[in-house]
Amino acid sequence: MASTVTLEDALSNVDLLEELPLPDQQPCIEPLPSSLIYQPNFNTNFEDRNAFVTGIARYIEQATVHSGMVMGFGLYLMDGTNSNIYKLDAKKRINLTKIDKFFKQLQVVPLFGDMQIELARYIKTSAHYEENKSRWSCTSAGSSPQYNICEQMIQIREDHMRFISELARYSNSEVVTGSGRQEAQKTDFEYRKLFDLALQGLQLLSQWSAQVMEVYSWKLVHPTDKYSNKECPDNAEEYERATRYNYTSEEKFALVEVIAMIKGLQVLMGRMESVFNHAIRHTIYSALQDFAQVTLREPLRQAIKRKKNVIQSILQAIRKTICDWETGREPHNDPALRGEKDPKGGFDIKVPRRAVGPSTTQLYMVRTMLESLVADKSGSKKTLRSSLEGPTILDIEKFHRESFFYTHLLNFSGLCNNIICNVINRQHFNSYIKLTITSRRQPNNTKMVRFLKQFSPLFRFVRTVLPFSQEFQRDKPPNAQPQYLYGSKTLNLAYSSIYSLYRNFVGPPHIKAICRLLGYQGIAVVMEELLKVVKSLLQGTILQYVKTLMEVMPKICRLPRHEYGSPGILEFFHHQLKDIVEYAELKTVCFQNLREVGNALLFCLLSEQSLSQEEVCDLLHAAPFQNILPRVHVKEGERLDAKMKRLEAKYTALHMVPLIERLGTPQQIAIAREGDLLTKERLCCGLSIFEVILTRIRGYLDDPIWRGPLPSNGVMHVDECVEFHRLWSAMQFVYCIPVGAHEFTVEQCFGDGLNWAGCMIITLLGQHRRFDILDFSYHLLKVQKHDGKDEIIKSVPLKKMVDRIRKFQILNDEIFAILNKYLKSGDGENMPVEHVRCFQPPIHQSLASN
């Protein structure tokens, strides 16, 4: 095939596109191979050209979207000085009419990354377009119906309602009511129904997500203007015209509805994940074994009988690759293996039934060998297909077509999540902006101040001495020769010494590497998953512990007067909080769950700081190429403006945009301007993802137990223990008690994550000031500072406990300062209005009657 296919052949096979599965039937599309990258000497090197063409022909058979891009690029390359695509069309070497129809339907395709390109652009820039423009309808203005999401909503709603009704019926019987039959009792037909249901669900998810992405891509390539949208201002930026002002209210509603359908359907299918996975594995196993052991038996008999050695070897290789014989080996007395007919009573082959899927290698090898049997073209004139009978060819083609989905279905849960991530994170940069955008822009100097933190904590996650969760068991890494690591034993020793500085903890250097690797999209996914964990903990286990501990808290707990002395106050609090101190699960499960919440919060904070530093470095690196020069030192008598002008003139050759505007093509000019704008606007709004994380977590604290009832005095609770900050004061009193000689402190077991969780909840509930004033441990600290006593009360050394209280007070103050800084990150004009209540002064009893 590599020596016979030409570019004209590839483009003449546009008919194949009508037979290809639609994008919703083909969930995973491979990226364009590197061998199909354009090379400068392409037009002059026929061998390179033919190799390129061969790659195109093979690639067209894989994906509709990419084939459109390959076809457009191929037409552009062909229409040059050496050839004319319109003459080739006249000679019926290619069919431009069908290509035009295809380009009219699929107008926009991915270029690379999240950049899009119009297929008509390839036609418009070709050499002979001007004298033949009337032949093309794809270059005219107007959009294809597939980019009108509103018109597609009727069919989407029908498909959604019909499928979720069917899915709900299976879900109720299999998952909810538990009335579904046991897995071992189901028939092949029942498994096949579940298999088809899972496949149909994935196809719908893929179809809807593809429609959302197509609309989004078309909008990016066709930004609006003030004439199309009256709400679009004259000074609107390119990105605003492509996104903010480019959607009507109906389109916005439709997109939200479709995304809600996608996420809702994914949740419903996730509930049946275990049922689907078992049915998928069972159905695929049955299909593979029936095909290999039964269907291929007759073709193998005919190949042996007619001495078709090549076909025989391929069929036997397929059976050896995939067959799982009931007895453990292929039956030696099978007459088909000798090319003979079966006896009159038939030859019984019992095909086993199991829920085991094939490996990716097995499935790939089987499909490849089957494809070689039924391929229309090969390196020789006579193909293997001509030696097979008609029914055999139909059976092989049917199995080859159906088995395409097996790889994706075996990764059912991962594919569902990938589809959701693609829809949500397709606009990963835009989503990140939306999460953190503020109501107005700020000057450049404010941008830099926002991101160049005044505060840069050196948080580190160190392995605890007492893990309260299940540890992951990992195999020891294999020993490798020095040349496979850093080159030699000396270099390996040197690098090991360097990297030993980053062992036994996880901190900023590791999170910086994670951020560089994942980028905006990956970090957004990680933070979203962490928020799910935090939500499940705060509204699940932690909430139950809060309710339980609130019941054993004293109803009233006043702060004793200073006259009682610090020993008396310690004894008083120890007695009042006895049930909390003696609660068995407080220092294990409860503190562990709080630690997980705090560690998740710290990871988000460190991730944002790492991303901020990366962006600042990018801006500093790009500054010389954007004519952004540092302010120079000016001596007495020198003029700053004159010195800056000389500096700008010196480095004007580095300023990319004017240079490209003077020497580049229109396309290069547009790319340069867009890149310059994107680089300048990256930090335009003083963004803070951590602020949004805190705001999202605040929404999880919706249970009344966190805030308690309204105060009877109309102002605040003073002595009543009904708010969370009072419970946290009791918890803090417990972990401030010094431990014995062979016991572990709370900081050794849980680190700072515990304190971060407690302080975060108090801050988000607006109880910070009340905690500082009414905390039990802080009150003991104040009194002990005054009287300076050191006694042992209830086996608790007073001085040691006060020292621990002071240490945790410093830590709490730092945490509160960080949290308040992010929650009040807006400038003076954007600060929330602080509501102040005015109360009348108290009236003396003697005047109350008057």
C-alpha cells in the first residue's frame, strides 16, 4: 500500500467519510501522527510527498474531524505550481464537489492545542482559488446547522429522556431495589442488553460533548462585533467578542442544559458502573470466544483443505492469541484441524462463559490480523480477501466493526470521566479565569503586588508517625544500570545527594513540579476533586462528630474571673470539658478527618502560589519582547524620559509585534497580536483561586449545627456552647494538654492540617473574633501570664500546657491572617459593606418604670 497510494487516491476516497462512524460512535480519536507534519521541501521531493500521501490515506480511515484537516491541508499542498486540483477534478482524479459538501458541513476543526481553524481557510489560500472561487460553497458566509445548538436541542432532549428512562429502569432493578438477578444467573442476552445500554450511553455522552465543543470552536473562530450584537462595546477585546458577547441568551441556556444533561447522565451511569463493567467483560469475552472458537472454525477448515497456507497461519494465530479453551487446550480431535467434515452427529464445542476482558495487546493483534484478511488493497495484486468466501468476509467485517468499541468499553469508568473532563475543561483557561475573576480590572502595578505575595509560608507535608488511614502498598522499583539513570555511578551519586534534600516530605518544590506538569487544566481537575473530598468530609463524617460532641458539651461554660487563679481555672475547665477530654474517637478518626480537610486546603494554597510564580516568571521573560523595560537609575541632573527613550531605541529590535507587523504575513500578524494580548492579560485581574476555593467550602457549611440558634440577647452568644468555635475551643483545650514521655503529640500525628481545618471553618462561619475573645485555652494563658503559677492539676503540668497554648495561638494567628487576607483580597472599592448594628445604652432599673 505504501508504494501505490497517491495524494489523489487519498482525496478521491472522500466517499469513505460517509461510511465512517460519527464522532459520538468513536469516543477516542488519536492525534495527528508526527509523520504527517508538513516539511518545507515537500513539493520538490516526490518520495517524501508519496510517504506523506500514504500517511494521509491511512489516517483518513481513522477519524472524521482529523481527516477533514488532512484533506484541507492536502488540497493546499497539491494546488501549486506543479499541479492544479481543478484539472485533477476535471480528469475525475478527485471529487471537489463532495469535498466542498463535506467542508460546508464541518467548517471548523482543531489545529493544535485549543486553537481552531476553518477548513475553508485552506481553500482560500490555495494558488488557483481566485479564478475558481465560484465553485466553492464552503467559503461563503453562514454557519452549518450542526453549529446551531438551539436547533439541536429538540433531538437532544428526546434522546436524553428516552435513554434515562431506560437507564432508570435497569438502575432501579439492579442497584436501588436490589431485585436484579445475580450475575451468575443472567443469560448472554441479558448481558448483551446491558452492554448495548452502556455503549449507547457513551455514544450519547460523546455526541453531546462533541456538539458543545463544535459550538464553542465555531464561536472562537467567528467573534461578534457591535453590528451583530448591540451589547458589544466598541473597545471590546478579541477574546470578549469571541466568548462574552458571542452567545445569545437562548444559546447560553441551551449550553447549560446540555452540560447538565451530560453531567447528570454520567452520574446515573456511574451508579451502575459495577453492573456495566461485569456485563461488558462478560459480553466481550463471549463474543471473542464464540468468534474465535466457532465462527472461524469453518474458514480454518476450508483454508486447510485448499492448502491456503497464509490464511491458515493467520487464522491459527488468531485462535492461539485469544482462545480460552474449556479444557485448557485446543481439542486435538477436531476434524476442522485436518480439513475434514464434522461427523453426522456434529462436533460439540463448549465455549466457556466468564467475565474477563482481553488485554489491549490481544485485542489489537486480533483486529490487525482480521483486517489483513479482509483488506481491499495490499502490497501484491492478489489480496487474501479474494480467497475467502462471502459469508466469511461478512462475519469478519461485522466482528471487526463491533470490536472497535471493546477497548473503550473496557475502560468504561475512565472514559466517562474523560468525556466530562473534556467538556468542563475544554475552556480550561477561560474556566480558571471565571473561577477567580473580580468585578473590575486593576492597574498593572496592583496585578504584580497581588501575585508577588508578601507572605510565602514554607509549608511541608511530613509523614506522620501514626497513620490513621490505610497505607498504599507499592512494589520496590527495579534496579537499573547506571547508564539508564544519569549516565554513570558518579553522576548517579551526585544527583542522589542533590535530590536527598527533597526526600521525606512533600512541599513547595514538589508542588511546583506538579504545576509545571499539569498546567491550568490539570490543576483545575485536581482542585475540583479535592473539593469533592472536602465536601464529603464536612457534610459526612465531620458533621456527625460535630453533632455528637455538641450534645456532650456543657450548655453553659462561663470564663472564670481572674481572681480564681490559673490553677483554679485549669481545674474548672478540665471538669467542665471532661466528656470531651475522655471521648475515645476524638484523637483518632475525628482529628484525622479534620487533618485531611486542612491538608487539601494547604495543597490548593501552595498550588496557587506555584502557578503565580510560574506566571510571573513568564511575564518577566516576555517583558523585553513586549517593550516593557525596567526603570533605569537616574543620576542627579539626568532626565528619566530621555534615558528611557535611549533604552527603548536600543532594544526596539526585540519588540516582536511591530517587527512582525512590518515583515510578517497577515496570519503571522494576527497570531503575534493575540499572543501579545494573552501574555499581557494573564494577570489582569489580581486573580485568586484560593479565595474561590474558600467560598466554595463556605457553601458546604449549610447545616444549622455549625452556627447554632439565634442569640437570645439579639447580639451574640457569650456563655452558651452552641456555636462551632466553642466546640473547637474544647478540642484545642484537649490537644494542648501535655502528653506523657512515650506518647505522641497531636502535631506529630496530624501536623498543621488539623489547625488549618479548624481555623478555616471558624473563619468561614464568621466566628473568628468570638473565638479569640472566648476561647478557653486563651483565657487560661492570660491568667497564667498574670499570676505566673506552675502547679500540677489533674495530672496536667500547668506551665507546660500554657507553653503549648502559646505555640498554638501563634500558629492560629498566622492561619487566620492568611485566610482573612484571601477572603478580603479586593481593593477598597470592591470591599464588602460591613454591617454595623447600633444598640441603645442600657437603662437603669430605677428609670425603667418611667
